[in-house]
Amino acid sequence: MSPATPFDHSEHHHLHLAVALDGTGWHPASWREPVARPRDLLTAGYWADLVAEAERGLLDFVTIEDGLGPQSSHPLDPDDRTDQVRGRLDAVLVAARVAPLTRHIGLVPTVVATHTEPFHISKAIATLDYVSTGRAGLRVQITARPNEADHFGRRAVERIEAYDSPAAQGLVTDLFDEAADYVEVVRRLWDSWEDDAEIRDRATGRFVDRDKLHHIDFEGRFFSVKGPSITPRPPQGQPLVTALGHGTVPYRLLARQADVGYVTPRDTAHARAIVAEIRAEQEAAGRSGETLHVFGDLVVFLDDSQAEAEARRDRLDTLAGEPYTGDARIFTGTAAQLADLLEESAGAGLTGFRLRPAVAGHDLPRVGRDLVPELQRRGRFRTAYEADTLRGLLGLARPANRYSATAPAAATAV
């Protein structure tokens, strides 16, 4: 499949759909719902069931949330709440466990770049790509929480008192610049083995062609990495890189390094403005010829009627002791109403959507069983998986290896 242009919504004008999995759901009181299964949260079976449900709905991929500290209702500090889900499994390991139980859906665990090493993550995601036979990706994020820095003890992160202060903006910019370099190192390590580096010839006794393993010799402000990787080039060549952005600084990370960016528009006009800004940053980064999907994030309460969805949301808010708000727009209504909203938002330039189920046990099945058939009736969603890899599902070509002697010049550009 040839790569689409950045502005193409896919050759059949189909929408792309992903779901974001986080514990029992995105509403903090979701664990108290009868369908929530909080006792199963730390079992492989729980996550396998969620991903199987998403795959039945023919979704492009799932993302799995993660972090370097306990969940908190405070943006920068731990909290002492005991009425919300706390504790989680490692997202990359969950994805690796679920991969053999699935056949088509992409698996995109969250990776925090701020305190981890790109060498470790490159081989972890490459391994996930092998285990899933070409369906791996990662969602890269940063952390500015001082308590999470304290878990590692290798660097101090100054506490942000006001996000609009010059010091805070400088810190956040540095963290995103570091994340961009982090992804660059990961991408180069994926390419550090050429596709045919492994010979495995019993007769000659040659297992590997050492000339086809390359030092990446990355020297930057944040990392100095020699390479090569210890894991051969992944099946996709380059697994999917995704990230969430809420403003100009993270939009630059999306433009420089992502295959899919998640954004949180308030309405259609805001979506159009965000897409325009990201496209401008993409051009400034020299990537205007590459496909960069921009997905809108939505928290969803899906029911047979808007009144039912609103009543369920109100009930959960009452259990939580406060109205639920978050970084993303909250949709409350029916599958047909949500399909209308998605089509309208696609008209603003979004190429897909990442839906966050308010209650995983309720809203995830509704996405696959109600929303997907509605979009199929409108000719806006696939009726069967049409590719074997995650890149293929998203219309992304398998990239040439930047270190191969036969690689085109464009493939060697940073």
C-alpha cells in the first residue's frame, strides 16, 4: 500500500478508530459499576478480554495507559485518595502477553520517555512487533512530576508552580525536546540491523552478516548512544510512534517524530485550528511528504438514548463526589449521535479518533457493537481487516532502512 498524503483521510474515506484502555475506564468511579471487574484488573485475562472486544469491533489499535507513579487526581503530586483505582501493570508487558491471543488489532503501550532509556524501549517494542507479527507501536509521553523523578534518583525535576511561568515553559519544552531525541534514538536503533542481516546458513556456518549491523553513533543534547541494537529490525521496519498533544510544544513532537498524534479539540472549529497548526509544524520539520494521522480524543458514555447516557454519567459523578472533567471532550449519547460528531470532526481534518471508554466494561462493547455498525452503514468504516500489520491498517508504507546501502536518500533524513 502506498503512503497517503498527510491530508488524505484514506483512500475510501474510512475513519480510523482506536480505543484507549486505562484500568476499569476513564471515569474515576468506573470501578464501582457492576460490569467493571476490579478484582481482575491485575490479571492477564482481563486485558485479553478488553483487547479481544476491541478486535471484534475491527478497530485499528488499542493504547494502554501507564505511568511511573501511582495514579493521582492531582496533575503533579501523589494524592491520598482511597476511592479510586490505584496500581497498574506494565503496559509493554501487558501488550506482549495479549499479542499472541489476537490476530489483527494493533497494540500500542504507553512509554514514559523522561526516566527510561531509549535502548531498552527500542528492543522492548521491537520484541512486541515480533511477538505480534507486525502490530506494535508505542505512545510516548513525558512526566514533570517530582515524585516520579524521586523513584529513579538520577535527576531532579523542579516542581512547576504555574504552567504559564517562563521556568515551567522551559522545563516542559526541554522534556518534549528530550522525548523527540528519545524517539529518534529508538527509530535509529530499529534500523541498526538491515532487513537481511540474519543469514542463518548452516552449511557455511554464518548466522549473521556483521556488515549489515550499524552503529547509530547518536550524539545529542540528551543522549549519546552508539548502537547497534541487540534485536534485529522489527517486522514493520518502524513500529508505530504515537503521542498526545495539548499545545504548540507537544505538537512539535508530533510533527517531528509521530505517525499518529492524539489531540483534544473542544469543537469542530478548534479541531480545524489544531490540524492546521500541526500541518504547519510538520512542514517546518521537513515531513510534509509523510503521512501523519491526527486523531481526536473523546471520552465516551454510549447508551441507547442520550437520557440513559446522561443518567449513567450523573450516577458515576455522584459516586465520585464531583463532576468528571478531563483533558478531552466528553461525549454523552447514542452511537448515531457519536457517528454524526465523528463525521463532522473528520470534515475539520481529523483522520481518526481515539475513544476513551468511560466504563471499559460498558462503553468498549458499545463502540464495537453499536458505533462500528453505524459507521459501516454510512460507508465510513471497514467491514473486515484489510492488512496484516498496524502500519498497513493506517495506510503507512514499510519504510526503507536509513542505514542500508540501497536506501533512497529520503529514508536517511532525520
